[in-house]
Amino acid sequence: MPIQKLVLGIRNSLPVGTSEEEFEENYQKVLKPFMTLLYNHPGVYLWNYFSGNLLEWLEERHPEFIMLLNDMSKRKQIELLGGVHYEAFLPLIPSPDRLGQIEYLTTFIRKRFGRRPRGGVLPGDVWEPSLASTLKSAGFDYILLPDSYFANAGCRGKELYMPCYTEDLGKNLIVYPVSTGLSGRIGTIDPGTFIDELSLIYRNTGTEVICLYLNPLGLQDWYDEFFSLLEERSNEMSTFRPVRCTRNLENLGKRYFSSVTFQSMMRWIERRPAGKDQEDLDASVLPAGSYRHFLTRYPEGNALYSKMMYTSLLVNQIRGDRSRKKTAREELWKAQCHSAYWHGRDGGIYRRAFRQAAYYSLLESEKVTKERGIFKPSIFTTDFDMDGNQEYLYRGTNINAYVHRFGGGLIELDYFPASWNYCATMARHEELYLNDELPTDSVPRYSFLDHISDRALVQEDLKHGVVPDIADLSRKVYEQDAFHRETREVKLKVDGSIKTEEGELPVVLHKQYSFKKNIFMVGYHLSTGAPNSREFYFNTELNFAFTSPGNLRIQLNENSAEGMTLLLEDRGINSRISLSCQTPFTWHSLPMNIPYLTEGGIVEEYQQHMLVLGWKILPDMEIPWTVEVQVKLDKI
């Protein structure tokens, strides 16, 4: 009777931006106990996948663990699989970066462990058909994907367990189906019964192979007994590394897998339809390309994606300096880690550390692209966020400032000496797991969003994180009034109306941005289209992401040379924003804490400070009301 082949493996990765404490906890509670246990069962063979940043951390903090892996690899007990070094979703990054990230991890494994990986896994199991040729070109002979992808491709019975070929552009790739249902039963029944169930599947389906994911967290006693039983029964069921199993497979069929996303992503994409709860939304495979919906589900993810794509363009424009390009590209790759772009079990995009780590790497990469003596500050238009409209991008030596026509707001404000994006904010989104009564935001948390109120605001007005508004200008698309490259100025215009008891009062708002070095000005001209004798209050909303409320010091100087100046000092990055205006203003601030779900439950995390500057106005047809705010970024 042929030996029943069992292909077992673990995958372990931590996002870029994970704290040192989380890395250490993962090592002490997950990796070290499991791999020590496996080492004591030399008759059990596994594949192992570790993300590149995790391997780098292990090499620096626990070189003894790298030595253990090396020893186990040399005695052919484990096979180290390749993948994407910084855990990017391959379909969402440019083609050169796909091959570059795969080869980067491949090279790391080859240099440390003496063998080039023959196969790999994909972050998030995100698949598109064109990846077959990409992975084959990167040197892979096989990958592992969930068996639900096989079911979606029409496989039944034995076909759900057996590897098969897939192809793109004439390049073949073997795909192993991982039995996710069986993997989920590990630890729920005793090891002997589990092995008997596996044997029954072999007999009933006629499959030669079953592939399983092992969760290395906990279950030490279970795995100890399971591995002992496998060693005892190795004459009937034996563990195989994929590289060995592949050599013994013949007459494999061929299948084509559509663009699919594994079911665990489903609940992070969906909003709650009327009358449905979480359980109603379970599904095995999502529609084609559905993981891309994260880019519209969360504007913050699309903003980061747009910045990543733009930075990739800058990096690929470097010519003649291979070292500089290599440095810029490696920083870019760090920013492509998928966790910062979507929700996920670890909190993902809601984790401020993940987003800021991505922006930090993108800004470090962009700094390298600025060649000394050649780079000059400039402003230009481009469809930065790929929405069909032009945005205004100012690139300076010390700052970046990107202006969007929606709301006429500032969508990115980068300070290069700290490699910090003050606009890496997070809005409050509707989530399946949150109470329906919690407030949500209808627009992203941009800066310089314009509001009009019928009275002076007080702190109580902001307790829900919303600025009272009787004009709704922040939800309108501003028109370009003028654009001057030479003077680095953008002039925008929007027509709106103020809602009053007598009806609607037409208003016209002109808004001007002008940039110089580490300073920019935001000017307003507001007039009405009809006679008016009422007083209103113009409020501009700013949302700035600081390192923490504890690191933030806010100070008002009412007698500065620039008039009133509000100083916002962040001691976490030793940087300061100064907001100055010759016209006296009122101001209010509110730290924004946003709840989100992680594997440990719902947590709240500080995301940004909302600040509102306000002025009393009397709009008039003949004489527009004007005000100008100066914004300066510098070191403390």
C-alpha cells in the first residue's frame, strides 16, 4: 500500500511597524516553543515560511534561532519557503517590485541557509492568474493556496487534495491545495482520531497527498503527541517537504484559478446590509478582485496606495546611481506591507503604527530620490489618487503638501526632517462589529476643511468629533480658479449656500494655497451673492496626526510678529507646526480615539487631533471677508 503523504507547514509573519515587544512576544510564545518541539521530533518534516522582516529581526535579536533553523534545514527536516519579503499583496504593486521583493527574500534565504527556495506562499493568499508567470520567473516551482480556490475552479473529490498545474504566458506552476477545513480541526480532537480521519480521506478519495497549515500558537502537548504518532506510523503515513513531494508526483492535471480572495477577508470588506449580521456574511470565496475594494472602502488605504505608486515612479526615475536606487527601492518595499492598507485580524489600517511606518519608509525613499544640487521645489498637477481628477502636489526640500479638490482640503503634509506625514489620519468608518449608534465620518479627515456656523463654537460642540456646519462646503468639489507654477500658488473656488431661517444665502468662497520652503499660506475670500446683515462664523478644520497626546504640547502666543500663533509641538518627533494669523481667531482641539477590532477584542487607539480655528464674519456682496493663515513646519 502506498505511503500516505502529508505536507505540513507553518507560516509566520509580523507587519512592518510591529513593536519590539510584539516581536519578542511572538518569538517567546510561538516560534521558540514550536520549533524546539519540532527539533525533538526528527522524523517529522515540515515546510516553514517566515516573512523577510521577521527573519531580519531574528537574525539581529536571536541569532541562535537562525542557527537552529540552519541546522534543521541542513538535516532536511524543514524546507524554508520563499515569498514576498515585506509581505505585499503582489497584484497591488508594480511588476518590478513584485520580482524584486520575491528575489530579495530568496537571496536572504540562500545566503543564510545555503539553499534557494523552490516554492513559496502568498501574503493573504491573494491570487490573480498572471501571478503564475511572475512566480515561475522568480524561480518558484510550486506555491500553496487554500483548497477553496480549487473548489471555485470546479475541483471535486480527489481533486480538492491533489496538486495541479496552473499556467500563464506559457509558464507552468504547481499549486498545492491546503485543506483549510482539516487544518481548523487541529487541536479540537485528539491526535489519534485526527490521524484516523486523515487515513479515511486517503482511502475514500484516493488522493496521494493532503496539505495542512499548522498554527504554532499553543497546543504544545497536542503537537507533541501528534508528531510522536506520525513517527510511529511512518510506514503508513509520512510527512514530506514540498520539494520532495513534488519530485514524486506524476500526471498532474491543470487548472486555472480566477482572481480570488480567501474568506477571512470578507467581513473586513463588507458593510452591514439591512437585516443581516456577521454570520450571514460568511462565504468561502469572494468575487473576482474583491480585495481591491479595500482601496475604496477605506480612503486612507487609497491615499497610502497612491503615495506608494507615486514613490515607485520616483524611484524608477533614478538613473546612473545603482546604490542610491537600491536604497530607495528597499525603503519603498517596506512600505508595501499589506497590513497598512486594509483592516484584517490585527487591526491593519486602524493601527497607526502600521500606517506611519509605511509613510516613514515612503518618505525615506523619496528623500533618496532628491538628488542634491539638482532637485528644486516645485508644484504641479497630476491625478495622484487615480480618481479622474487632478490634484496639486507641492514638493519641497523640507515639506510636501498635497491639495485635493474635494473640500479643497490638504490630504498630505510631510515633514522630511522627521519623515512624518501629519495627514496620516483615520476617519471613523462603519464596521460590522461596532454599535450602530457610534458616530461615523462622512468625509476623510483632511485638513483645511471649511465650515460655517451661525454662532461661535464652544468645546462642547466638538465632543462628537464633528464641526457644526450650515453651509456644507467640506463636501463639495472645488473648482480651479488659477494655478501658477512660478509663484507656487493654487487658487480654488466653490459656490455654496448658507442655510438660514429666512432661506438659503448664496456664498462664494475663494481659497488660495501658496508655498515657500517650509512655510505655506492658506487664504480665504468669502462673499455673498445677496445683501446680508447677519453674523456668521467661519471655521477651518485641521486634522493632524501626532505621535501621541502625551507628546503634544499646544501653546498660544497672542503677540507674535505674525499676529496670533498657535504652536503645536510634538516631542515624539521633535517637530513643530506653527499656525499664525493676523486676524484674531478662536481655537478648539480634540484628540480623536477610534475603536477597532483585533484578535484580542475591540480596542481604542489615538489617531489624530482635530483642531478648529474660527473667525467671526459679516459676509457682504461688495467687500469680501478675507483671512490668511500661515503654516510653518520646523524642529523644536
